[in-house]
Amino acid sequence: MGHKKISKIIIAEFYQDILRWESMLEFAANELLFIKTLLNAKAFQDTKGIRLTEMLRFKLGIKTKDTEINNLKAEVVIIKYNVGYILESGETSKIKFSFESYKTLKHNFSQFNTSYSQYKAEIFKHTGGVL
């Protein structure tokens, strides 16, 4: 159950989504490294512009977002492998694809993307005022 015959063209579109998400997660991981470096900069060590509690919350957020990124990367790898395998098989008439795993990943990525954007906006709002 949960399987439905689907055209190879649609699966190729799913695969492109997965590649895009994979790229966006790599970008987010690199951006998070920048944010971590920024928050550890001397400019923020003795500042009154960002309260200690905010700074601690931002730094805890880094750990949380890093975990979320790593979890999503693991999901992407599994689904990318499975969808890639389906695309490489020449059995287009017998292709079955589970929408559940794709929809779950799409939902998880969308939620992450929204929360990550809010997190970045909040950090840059506070750090920009200090810089």
C-alpha cells in the first residue's frame, strides 16, 4: 500500500527536488558555520547590544539547527538513493514509487526551511545592530 504507478518523468522531477534540497542543506550547513563564527567574534563578547540570554539562545539554536540539518541530510541520502535507483532501472512500466517518503521529506524540509529562515533573520537583526 502507499505505492502507485507513476511515470518516470514525474520521478525525475522528484529527483530534481531532492537534489535541490540536498544543495540547500549544504548551503545552510555552511551558513550555520558562518553564524557560529559570527556569534563567537570578539565584537559580541563584551557587548551590551545582545543580552547574554539572547546570545545563549542563539548559540543553542546553532546546535539545534545543526542537528536538524544532519537529520534531513540523512533522509535526503536515503531517498536520493532510492529514487536514483528507480530512475536507473529500465522497468518504466513497472515502476512503483512511495509518495509517503517523498511527502514526508518535502514536509520536513519545508518546516526546516521556514524555521531556519526565522532563526537567521532574528540573529542578523540583533547582530546587525551591534556591528
